[in-house]
Amino acid sequence: MKNKLVFATNNKHKLEEVSAILRNKVELLSLKDINCDVDIPETAETLEGNALLKAQYIHENYALNCFADDTGLEIEVLNNEPGVYSARYAGSEKSSEANMLKVLKNMEGIENRKAQFRTAVSLIINNKQYLFEGIIRGNIIKEKRGNSGFGYDPIFVPEGYDKTFAELGSDIKNKISHRALAINKLCDFLKEFDYEKNNL
């Protein structure tokens, strides 16, 4: 019998991505699965803070073990913007297209294209909090390329590759991405976790 964990997200792309990474290690429940239709506020100033806010909301209101993530694109020359504001960089409507266009405009004529994606995952099990982080470095290109993925994937080329996340496709991205690195750390932790001792 697989152990159940709630992934506190309404983002279907994230859910699909994490489900693919976790495969059969745990039974992943979405907010929809637990009948939670609240848009949980992300008001913290850090990725770690937002991930914890979301996990705490589910744990406190539904008494379920859960985890949540927050991810940001951090661009060196822009003082690590958009960072915690990545989803709403160009406005509250959270348009990926508008966000990418704003990044490309802000980087016009700039040679330093270094950037990184960073994911923070907050896990709460039996009132204990755990934090996991995944980082992948790369560069912002000057125009969009590729059709898969979501968010800033069409303008980010990870180190060691000559294609964007949107060109590499989900199979490769789910092995090397920031979210994959953080979720794999979570999986490694869950594998060693004593479920009986901790009554999960």
C-alpha cells in the first residue's frame, strides 16, 4: 500500500511533472483530490517562505501530510529577478508569454545571460517541517525556442545543453530540472522515512 501525500498546487503542469518524477513511490493527491479550491496566498518574500505557507495551510486545515513547492527564475544581471515574483513578473494575470517578453526586453543588449532556476520544497509530516532545494544553472537566450514545457522554458538553456527546456521535452527535463532535483531529494528522504514509527 502506497503512502499518500498531498501536493499543494493548483498548477496542472507542476502536478504532471512531479507525478512523472515520483512515479510509483507515493500516492500523490492534488488539491482537487481533497476538495480544496482555495488559491492559497503566496505572500512571503522568499521561495522557501511561500512553499512553507502553502504546506502549512493544507496541514492546518485538512490535517494531511503534504508538501508544496515554489520556483523562481533568478537572473544574475537583474539582481536575481524575477525570483519569487516569477509567476507574476509582468502582472497579476500570470501570463507566461508576458513574463518572457518582459525578461527579454529587460535583457536587451546585455551580454551576461547567466541565470538559474531554483525550487524550494516544503514537506510537513506529523507537525515536522523539512526543506529541500534544487538548482539548475544555465543561460537566457535572446528569443523563444521550443513548444513543450511551461513558464520560462522556451528562453532557458540549461548548462551542458544547446536546447531550451521547451525543446528538450518533458522526459529530459524531468530528469535534470530544478524541480526534479528538489523532488528527488524529497523522494530519497521518503524512502528512508520510517512510516510505521511516524504513523504516516
